[in-house]
Amino acid sequence: MKDFALSPFGSALRVDGFTDLVREVWNKPVRGDKLKILHIKLSGLAKALKRWSKSLICTLKLLGI
């Protein structure tokens, strides 16, 4: 039986730059109450991951992968 992975990122965790990007975005200082901070960090992370993903896909297409 396969282990169930809770990670929505799957193999993205093994792609160079992924964890650095997440760490960089998440560690940016944010002010506000705890819920607002969480909202801002998750929103920023979503935007950064979307840009990263598009960039990665373009690179892969250029390489013919």
C-alpha cells in the first residue's frame, strides 16, 4: 500500500529553488494580528509560487523537456 502524502507540492519539493523561494517569502516581515499575518504570508506565497511555476514551465519548454 502506498503512503498517503499530505504535501500538495509533491515532487516540487525536489526542484532546485523551491524551498529557498518558500523560505524567502515566508520569512519576510509582516505586521498585523495573527490572522492577518497568516493571510498576507499565504497570499504572498501563492503569488510567488505561481510566478515560479510559470518560469519553470517556460524553461522546460525551451529545453524541450
